[in-house]
Amino acid sequence: MTPILTAFKAAPDRGRGLARDMRARWALEELGVPYEVRLVTFAEMKEAAHLALQPFGQIPTYEDGEVVLFESGAIVLHLAERHEGMLPKDAAGRGRAISWMFAALNTVEPPLVEREIMLREERDKPWFEARAGQVEVRARRPLGELSRRLGDADWLEGDFSAGDLMMIAVLFRARGSGILDAYPNLAAYVARGQARPAFQRAFEAQLAVFRAVSGEA
Amino acid sequence: MTPILTAFKAAPDRGRGLARDMRARWALEELGVPYEVRLVTFAEMKEAAHLALQPFGQIPTYEDGEVVLFESGAIVLHLAERHEGMLPKDAAGRGRAISWMFAALNTVEPPLVEREIMLREERDKPWFEARAGQVEVRARRPLGELSRRLGDADWLEGDFSAGDLMMIAVLFRARGSGILDAYPNLAAYVARGQARPAFQRAFEAQLAVFRAVSGEA
């Protein structure tokens, strides 16, 4: 059975590839797995049928007949386990790649999301200036450590892995805010990810949804 | 080889089981795997030897001769894959358990941490009252969805799994703030986790470190 993802019918990012279905699409493209997409509206995401798949009313979900998954981390890991090319076969390499996946989602992303929310919702608040410094420090700390660790390597541990996919997807979402300007090797790392044909196919696919639904060219 | 975890030499939570080594200890106890602990000071966590294991200078790390892991999510997943009892063998059940692990770490925990930081660092700021409402909304939204999904079940998907372990560990850390009072079934879910003999052994082990290091009884 062809796997089915769910994705936003009306993506709030207007097709900039920032929604979390991009991570699953990218993994599917890296691994050469054909897939289908079922688009859901915000209202549908809160209905019982979708909540049965995704208890938090989010996208993406993944169904392949055998399994029903939610959380982009779980979907990417499942795909990387089932198909060759994104997870080393040796236990040591596999463990490192999975460690980087969790680091992307639980160490690097949360303070970046906190900063994103602040920039979106608190810019005009009287406390913005007083608060922004600490939020910036929290968001930059893991980036500095990641930058030092990556150095001038292409990828985090030898060949491109599911750990790189998840880390680059997290950084890709933050890069529009300029926070990567202070870390040229991280900016180059994201650019290397974006240059991969699989990333480009995934990006075009999600952009095509936005264009079709919005009627924008 | 006996696995080795790293943990705080001087736990900032004073042995309340809130540090992330608790998650790895709990998993090791559930699975009946003997382990050793290497204690590290805050200074040692930022030194090259530890950064080679943990690029972000955090605890825990896990070494078993074959693999070197970081991130509690990766450690718990590795243990659950290697030993029987916390990950269903069928693909569907396995996928659900892993989805819940990622949900704990990337959907439920980040807004709880944001709230924890606010309560710790912004209580005396002039903007606290104005800002607290939205932070509370963000932290409660996934808890409400989780509460509805759990209902009156003991665990998230049938038997206790690595997904429950990670979710309960995340909720356990937040429970001291009173946020679970509005969700009696989540409070009971955490209490069920705490009542497990493996949780208790893990808790006592990390408390013993604090007592020995601090000289407190």
C-alpha cells in the first residue's frame, strides 16, 4: 500500500516548507518511497476522524496499512528503519543518528520555537526589549554548540543521515529570522540540505499544494 | 559490558528526580539491566571529554562499549529495542509507542518547559501577569488533548510502553507546579508510573547520589 501523509489544506506558511509534513515528505523522497497526501483543513484536524490518528490535532500523520504514526520524528524514524540510506547499519552509527534526531527535536528546536513565538506575538509588547535578550541567549546556546561540533564537516556523522534531515529541517524553519547569520557553517549546512534533490522535490510538492489551493501562481 | 550513564554530581533539583538521567535510569530498571553511573560536575560537562559524548554539554549520556548515545529519548529507545518489555513486537504497536515518545518530547514538554522558565525567571517581572495567560494556554493545550485521549485507561496504548515512560517522566517534572490539578486522570497516570517498582528503584538511586554528595540525610 502506498503510504498516506496528512498535510495542511491551507498551509499557514504559504508554502514556505516550514510545516512539519515537509520533514516526512523529505524523508520519503530521500528513500525513493512514493506516497500520497490527504489534505486536511484546520476544522478537520480537530474532528474525531483525525484525532483518532493524531491525538493532538496536528499534521502530519502517516498510514501505510500496517502502521498509523504521528509526530514527524516517529515518521522519519520509521521510514529510515524500513528503507536503506538514512540510518547506518552498525549499532554505533545508528545510535548516533537517532541521538541527533532527538537532539534536533528536544534540544535545538524548543528554544527556537520559543523565540519564534516571541517575535510573532510580543514584538509590540512593552516588555519585548527587556525579555528578548534571555530568549535569544536560550535559542543561541545550542546553535553555538552545534556549530562547534559540526565544524567544517558536511554532515554531523560522516554520511547524510536521518539525524541531519531532522536537524536541517529544524534550522531551515529558523533561518528566515536571521539567527543563523552568526553561524556561517550552520547556514552552509542548511544550504547543503536544501540543495539535495530530495529536499527540492519535497519542497516543490508542498508548494504545489499551496498554489493549487490558494489559486496563486 | 555494563552500561554507563552520566548524571549530575550536584543535581540542581536536589534529588527530586527531575533531571533527565531519571528517564534512562527508569528504563534500565524496567528492563532489568544493571548499570553504572559516572557523576559529572557542571564544569566537567563543558570539558572536551564530556562534549565528545554529549555535544550540548548535558546529561545523561549512555555508553555500552558498542554504542555511545546522548539525549534521553535516544537512550530509552535504544534500551527498549534491545531488551524485551517496553516496545510491542508488532509494527503497529511499536510505531504507536515511538509516536508517543516523540509526542512527549516535542509536543508536550516544550510548552511545559517554557512555563517552568517563566515561573522561575519572570515571577517578579512587571510583565508577568500580562504574559502568564498565554504561556499557560500553550502549556495546557496538549495536556487537555492528552487527558481526553487517555480517558480512564491505565496506559496510552494497552500495556505500559516506552511511550508511557517518556510521557510520565515529562508530566512528573511538571506536576510540582500544580498544572496537573485540572487533569485528574493525568495526575493518576503519573501516580501509576511512580508506583511502579522500577520507577521507585530509579528514584531512590538518583536521590542516594544527592544525599551522598550533599551530605544530607
